[in-house]
Amino acid sequence: MLRIFLLLFLHISFSQSSTIQVTYKVAIENEEDMFKDHAQLRSYFEYSLKNSWKIKFILKVDQNGSYFFSTTDNQFDKNNPNDRIMLGFTGSTGSIFCINDSIYTNVTYLGKNIFERRAKKENWIIHQDTKNIDGYLCYKATNINKVESGDKVFNHPVVAWFCPELPYQHGPNGYGNLPGLILELQIRNVVFGADKIEFTNIEPIDFSFYRKAKVYTPEEILKFSSDFIPD
């Protein structure tokens, strides 16, 4: 009963909090077969395995939604092609906003204000496994990330560790829709791990992008991409 009361109290307290900000560090795990037949890509990948510590992401959450974006310190060199490609290996190179039931991802190679709109991830399987992350008790949830490439379809595993004591249904890279903030997320071989959690002195999220954004479905983006990339 005390536990239930505390969770209810925390839910009310956090619901009244204007904004929470989480900084995530990134780890890219090795896959021996990845790019094994392409020496140059394998070289980029091995560079990323050693240097992914340079990359950090920030997730801001307020009562209107969330905003996820990359942030780099002076260790990261945007003029270094290896570092730019490394960011691509994380699977998140642009701004990601979650508003209501939709995810808006900036498709950077098509333009600054071009966004792809997707529905939030559903059909999570919640397990009994628990893990302590930075003093917070987290529960395990799993899902699948479906990737279509030409006529091939890949189903990559997704593992999330969410914290009910932080009752925000958001997480890194557009993932969320769980009964708690995601403090660790693994998509295939990329792990986003919470490094810092802040509750105060955080600027509210600027959702003004939506007023001038051009929003398309994944199918429309795929067509644009085919037209954009020459044969």
C-alpha cells in the first residue's frame, strides 16, 4: 500500500513538473558480419565502435510532448567524415518530436523543414526483469523494429528499460508509449543509456517547427528518397 501511495504521489508530482531533461550516452556494439564484404564501410563501422562515446543525445519532455536531438562536445568533429558517419550508425541523425500519438522525424537530407510522421510504437511486451539505473528501478520491455530495404525486410530486436517512478511515456529516438520514462534503449546493436537526469532550470520545448514543417508519410518519404538519390 505504501509503495502504491508513493508511486501515486510521484506521478502527481512529476505530472506537475514542467519539464524533464535526460542526457543519453551511446554505445555501438560489434557485429562480426556487419559490412564484412565492404572494406570501406567496415572501416567506418570499426571507427564507430571505438569512438561512439563522443556522441550524446538529449531528450526533453514537457506536458506537450518530447524533443530528442544529438548534442556533441568538443570531442566530436562535424567536419570529420568519420564522426558524421558514426552519427548515422546510431540511427538518429535529425530532430525527433513526439506530439500526441505521432512521431515527427526531420529527414535532414531532404531539407530542414521536411518531417516524416509515424505512429508511436505499440505492441510492447513487458517482462518481469528489473534493473537499477542511476538509482531508479526499471522494468524490461521488448519490441521489434521493422526495416524494409528494397525487397528485403529485417526485424531488429528492441529492448527498453523503463522507470514507472518517472511516469513520462517517452524515450530516446522516438520510442516510448510505455508506463514510464525509458532510461535505456537498445535497437539492434546501438544502446542509448541515461547519463544525466535533470528536473530544474530547463527551457520548455519549442514546437514552433510545426507551423512551417512539411509533413509526409513514410511511403511518401520513400518515394522522395528514390527521386532524390540517382540510380
